[in-house]
Amino acid sequence: MRFLLVILALLFFISNTSYGQKLEAVQIYTDNQLLGLIKENKHLGQVVLDECQLVQDIEARATKSEYPSYQFLWGDMLAYGVCVKKDVPLGLHFMKNAADQALPEALEQLGRYYHTGKFMQVDVEKAMFYLREAAAVNNLKAQIRLADIYAQGYGSPLDYPELYTQLHHSVTDDKKIHQQIAKILSVLADKMPEHVVNSAKEGKF
């Protein structure tokens, strides 16, 4: 009987040691690592792959350290119920905090949500506000969505040259997006005098 208890204790020790090593193996993301995951829209998937082991660390960095990348991650986790109880209003609160710190992906996402009515009522004016801010820091998704909104008759013609400049100087290795940008530039060019288009190409806006 004593021998059996020793064996069970040994197995328990080995199991816990292995589990502890597994937990230790999952390190909190550096800011650059997390920003890379966010840009590729893999941040929530990574949290799940890490078996939700970093929830407390993520929350602390979002609420106490107030890192914008972690505020965005924590907001997304709350909004979609990933590894935590779903809380959409609180999730949006943290997304907005990240946007207030000028995180491009947070600005783009809020603009997209206001445009499509995700989690909130459609508000094109607010959508354009966030998308303009994201577009100004070279977020290509925001630039493309903003151009689509302008094409629907929203915004002011005074806004077209700046967006044209941004898209004209954008860089992508995706052929479909490249073609999409070319079409958008053509549409915007038709809405502006030729000399304004030329100035926009030269980056004067």
C-alpha cells in the first residue's frame, strides 16, 4: 500500500512539474510581437493557442500599464468572449482607449464598426472620424474603406486630395488590393480637377 502511495505521489509530482513547465513556456508577448499579431489579425487566435494562460497578464497590461496594444487585445477578448466572460460595452471601452492612444488598428476597427453597425448603430460621421485618423498613419484598410464611403457621397471634396495622396503612395504586394487601389484612385481622380490630382500625386496634401 505504501509503495502504491509513493508511486502515485511520484506521478502527481511529475504531472505537476510537467504542467508547471508548460505554463512557464508561455511567455507574455513583447509589444512588438503583439503588434505583429494584431496587424495580421492573429491576436485572438494566439491567446487561444496559448490555452488562455496569459489572461491575467494581458488584463494587467491593459488596465494598469495601459499599453495600447494590450488595451486593444483585452478589448477584443471581452467583446468576443475569448478566454473571458463576454462583455461588449467594456470591450469597446478598451478599444476606444487604444484608439485614444492612436493605435492604427484600433482606429480602423472602430471606424469599421461604426460603418457596418457592428456592436453599435451605424454612424457614418464617427466612422469617417476614426478612419481618417487611421488613414493618416498609413492604415491601408482604413484608407480603402474611407474611399468607399467617399464614393457613396459622404465627406467633403476637400478631403479627397489627402486620401488620394495616401493611396497613391501606398505599398502592397497583394495584386487584388493593388488593382482595387487603382480603381479607387480613378474614381477619386474623376471627382477632382486635374491640377489637384497632379498635386496629390506629388504629395502636396
